[in-house]
Amino acid sequence: MAKAAKAKKKKENVKAKVRHPVAELEEQYHAIQKKIGEAPNNYIASHRKELAAASKKMKTTQASLLQAKVKVAKATVRVKNSGTKAAKKQLKKTRAASLLLAESLKEARAILVSAKSNLHVAKPLVRKLAARAKVLAQFETDWTKKMKAETTKKVKRAKKGVVKRRATAKKRAAKRRKQ
């Protein structure tokens, strides 16, 4: 008895998993429409975050470059005053650090420029996405209207068929009575 109940539950689960393809397509359509509707907000926000991070990195690199320049200036003064090998090595190290910071500043500026251009490009794309979302919403309303009209036509046809069948049945019954 328990085996029969388990087999019955398995059949019910299989039937529950098998769904109509139209229902699946509608769910996929709604999921895609939802993503498209939310995409503009997420897309612009991500580009704005990227731009903010790039500008912050550039500012911190600029500040550290200024500090390195100050250190280089102080080291050059020490080298001029003392002229020792240790001071010359320190001057080389500070200049190398300054050059590295200058290179990283150039990279940060390049990242900032690309982030600005991406944000600039993202704005028209957002307009396109908004237009696409409007079109999809319009399509959905048109589709629901079409489906409602189709169902009402089916109902009318069914009623018309019932009325015809009744009329023919009455005629047949009248003929039988006459005979």
C-alpha cells in the first residue's frame, strides 16, 4: 500500500513539473521585461560608482605624488648640503618612488577618462532601454486585449453553436411530433 502511495506521489510530482510551453514562455517574458525595466538604474549606478572610485583613486595618487615631490625636494637639498653616498642613494630612491607615483597617476587618469566616457555612453543606452521597456509594456497590453477578444469570440461562437443546436433539436422534435 505504501509503495502505491509513493508511486502516485511521484506521478503527481512529474505532472506538476511538466508545464505548458506557453506558460513557461510567459514567465520568461516577464522575467526579461523586469530585467530590462531595472537595467537602466543598475547600469547608470554601476558606471557612477566606477567613476567615483576612479576619481578617488586619482585624488589619493595626486596627494601621494605631491608628498613624494616634497620628499624629493628635501632629499636634493640634503644631497647638496652633505654630498654623501647615502644621501645620493636616498635621492635616487625618492625620485624612483616619485616616478612610480607619476605613472600610477597617469593610469588613474586614463581609468577616470574611460569611466567618464562609459557613463556618457550609458545615458543614450538608458534611453534605448526605457523605450524598449515601453514597447514591451505596450505589446503586453495589446496581447492581453487580443487574448480577451479571442476568448470572447470563442464564447460567442460556443453560444451561437448551442443556439443552433437547440433550434435544430426543436425542429427535429417538431417533425417527429407531426409524424
